[in-house]
Amino acid sequence: MNIDILLGLQWGDEGKGKIVDALSPVYDVIARFQGGPNAGHSLEFNNVKHVLHLIPSGIFHPDKLNLIGNGVVIDPAVFKKEIEELGPPVSELTKRLIISTKANLILPSHRILDAAYEASKGKSKIGSTLKGIGPAYTDKTSRNGLRVGDISRDDFMDLYKEHLNRHLTILKCYDFKFDLKEYEKEWFEGVEMLKNFRIINTEYLVNELAGKDKKILAEGAQGTMLDVDFGSYPFVTSSNTISAGACTGLGISPKMIGEIFGIFKAYCTRVGSGPFPTELNDETGNDLRNIGHEFGSTTGRPRRCGWLDLPALKYSIMINGITQLFMTKADVMSGFKIIKICTSYKVDGKECLEIPFNNDSAIEPVYTDLPGWEENISALKDYNDLPEALKKYIKFIETETGVPITMVSVGPDRKETIFRK
């Protein structure tokens, strides 16, 4: 069991990029298994912040192999820009990054379709990042997608035009103005960039490396509560963000899975529409947003903020089979005299522990109050040095969930990470 999985347990933005970067030294391969450029994984080291959208978060470690799996959807234009912003020359990055032939491409027309669909929803908008993710996965599911492996075909341009014409026919049904030429220029430049990299059937490589006792970390994007099956549908993403998605997104057997790390913030955030039982539309919510710099890495949109939701966290732990919990942004909570944790819901006046099927249900969070802590914890390196109130907060969560919290993040830098012995 040489493959571990790391994923988010909330509505995304839990800090996966930083933690993958911090864990990378103990792994040989870092592999993205789903999502696309709607993801924004932030990493910080040497006082420089980096935001990755498609490329795995182990890319800054020269001796690690990074892999984009078949479950990811790739926008070549975004890929090219990201490669150019990383710093190292392309010739060096081609040694660190491999791409699956079976990963589907996001076409320029997918982005336009995404915007047209969202605009047509009026007040019922999903809150899409407008990156073309949904339409690309729709084409994949309906067996109409173009894949990365197709870019080497002699008839690639014919295939592209065929897909484009199909999308343009759909767009005729919408009163939506667009300019395709700008998207297309960047997109085809991105296709040429992709050709510099090794594009192979990565499922063979992953299984071969695992068989040779190489350690592999599967990196998820978004969060469990945005899963297309188990999230707050329809306010979800278009892929399976849960641990099972690593198997289908990389081509591996469940019996190869070892640890399943679940990341959660010490509080909750959400971008876009959808239910959020513990949301704080008050000064406390604003404080969490400002102190935590809660603005989307991909969109820049302000995130909705609220207290920790234990019923949702327990649900995510159950769905994923989490073996260890990693808590991020504990430093943001410093200075709150009282910290609330939602331990159950009142739905239509009745107390329950399950997440309701109907998003329109009247959900009232039932809170337990815990004492906060005043200390600045960002410089701490040892778990034993954490404030007693924070350790009680951690213990309360562990007792409620039955899963140990083995890592606490106390700041954005890779060094501001405490691993609990």
C-alpha cells in the first residue's frame, strides 16, 4: 500500500497545496487525480507565494516526479501560463512533470459555454469559476471529449473544429455574446507547450512505480462537500473530489491505498452559492475573512466564513475513510475569546446529525462554546507549546470524530507546520 491520498474535507480552500508541498520530501511522486484550473493551491516559502491550478504541488522539489492524471481536465492556455510563472526553465520542468494521455482538454468553447450556462441561470447561479470545467466534464461523460493524447494526431485540427462546431451550435440557443479568437490564440500556444512534456498512459507508470515500492501521494482538488455525488448538489464541482476519485483519476486499485489524509480548516469557508449552515454574516465573519485572507486563489472572490461544522466534517470523514486529520489556519483563530463549534443541526425544528438531502431545508446550527486563545502561535514549532485552549479545541474535535489530528498548520509558510508525534 504505497499510495496515500490527501484531500479536502470542506468546501475547498483548506490549504492542500501548502501541506502537499510540506509532505513532498517523504514521497517520490505527487499526482493530481481530478479537477482542473478551477482549483487554486497556494504555497509559500522564502517569503514568496505561489498559486498552482493544474500542476501538482510537489513541483518545487527538483527530485520529485509530478503527474497529472487522467481524471484532471486541462486548459492548455492555463497550463502554459502556469509553467512560465514557475521559474525553472521548461527543459528542467519536463523532467519533473508527466501528463496522462487520457486527461481531457478544456477547449476555448468550453469556457464560453460555461459562462453562457451560468448567465442563463439568473438568480439560481451555481457560482461557477467560469473556467470551462463543467462543460469539459460533460463532454467527457457523453463521450465527446478531446484528450491530451489527441494533440499528436495528424487530424487533430479536424477533431478540434468538429468539437468547436458542435459547441457553437449549442451556443446559438443562448443570447450570449463572445469573442473566440483571443481564447483560441492562447489555447493553441498552450497545446504547443504541452508537446514539450512526456505524455503517456500514466496508469501503467503509477502502478509500476507503486510495485517498486515508490511512495506516491495522490493530491485532490476542491473539497468533499463539493463532490458531484456527495456534495451540496447542485452547488458542487463536476468531478469526484473524494478518496474514491483517486482510484478512477489515476487508474489504481483501492487495495493499493494506505493513509488517507483529510485537511480541514479550524473554521469553515465557502466560495459561491450553496448551503452553509454555520455562515457568519457579522463582524466575526468579517474578522475571519480579513485575518485569514479569505479570498479565492482562482477567482479572487471573498469567501463566506463561519464556525467549524462537525456534522459536515464527520460526513466527509465517513465518505473518505480518513485515517489522519490535518488542521490548517489555527493561527487565524487566535484572539477570539469564545470559539463555537456546530455539533448538530436543527432541521425544520428537529435536531439531527445528518446533512439534509434538500438544500432548501431550514438548517439551524446547534453550537458548543469553547474558550479561545490570545497567543500568536505562528512561530511555534512543537505541539506541546501550543496554547492549552487550542489543545482542548483539538481534543474536542478528535473525541467527536474519532480520528487523530496529526498536523496543525500555524501559518502559510511551509515551515509553519507542526507535525504531532
